[in-house]
Amino acid sequence: MSIDKSLRRRASLMRQRSVLTRAERIKILQEQDRWTEGRSPFGLPKVRVRKVVLKKAKKAKEEAAPAAQTPATPAETKEAKKK
């Protein structure tokens, strides 16, 4: 049975989870070469949860804007004043 769209939480996974599922822990152990096939999935060792830090897009836009507006050479400013 599925849940109705009006009852769903919109930002349910917007924040970082501090606990991983067993499958996620096994996947990380495999990536770190700490997992052997045939091992019991119970009693897994601890795995550090990686927190993803997202930089704000606003700062990136502000840094790009001054680069686009390079200062004009003196010759260009004289031509602009004449027009």
C-alpha cells in the first residue's frame, strides 16, 4: 500500500542522516576492501558517515561576475567617451 502524495513529507531527506542501513555499510566496506564474500552481515564494524557540504551558489555567481567585468584599458575608455 502506498502513501498519498498529500501526506508525504516534502523535505524528508534534505538533511544528512547519521545512521546508515546495513546495505549501505556493506557497500562502503566493499569500497574500502574491508569486506569478504560469505561474511555474516550481522555485527558489522563501524563505518564513518561522510557528510556532504554544499557550497552556496550565490558565492559562485558573485565570483564569476567580477571576472566578467574586467577593467577596460585606457584606450577603450577614451573611445567609449567619444561615442
